Amino acid sequence: MNQASPNTPFNSGGDPPGDLITTGRLSQYLGCSERHIFNLRRRGLPALEIGDMVRFDLAAVRLWLATQRRDASHPQSA
């Protein structure tokens, strides 16, 4: 597995498809807290559990996020 440096930016090609990243790296990429990543996992965000570690395939996460998009300018009615 290709291990990217913690200082490698995501848009530089440092995380090729299939590369696994940590919760911390994913929270940096998405600009949110690690707690929010945990909440997204409860909503279906794909993750791999390897022993007691959790890793994310960035390509799978991007695909999942694309399916979750909705137009923020038109809030859903309650």
C-alpha cells in the first residue's frame, strides 16, 4: 500500500485510487471534525475496519459523497 506523507496535499496526486487514509486525513480533506466523519459513517460512509483501525478508500468516499449531494439552495420541507 502506498503510504502518503501527512504533508502531501490531496490534489497533488499523493493519494492514488485505492490508497487508504485515516479518519484524521479524511477530516482534513473534507474540512470537518473527526466526530463528523463518525456521524457520516453511521449514515453509510464507506470505511474499512482493519482490526481496531478504521481506514477510508478516498475514491469510494468521493463516490459516496457524490450520491449524497442535494441542492443546498432548495431546503427540503419538513
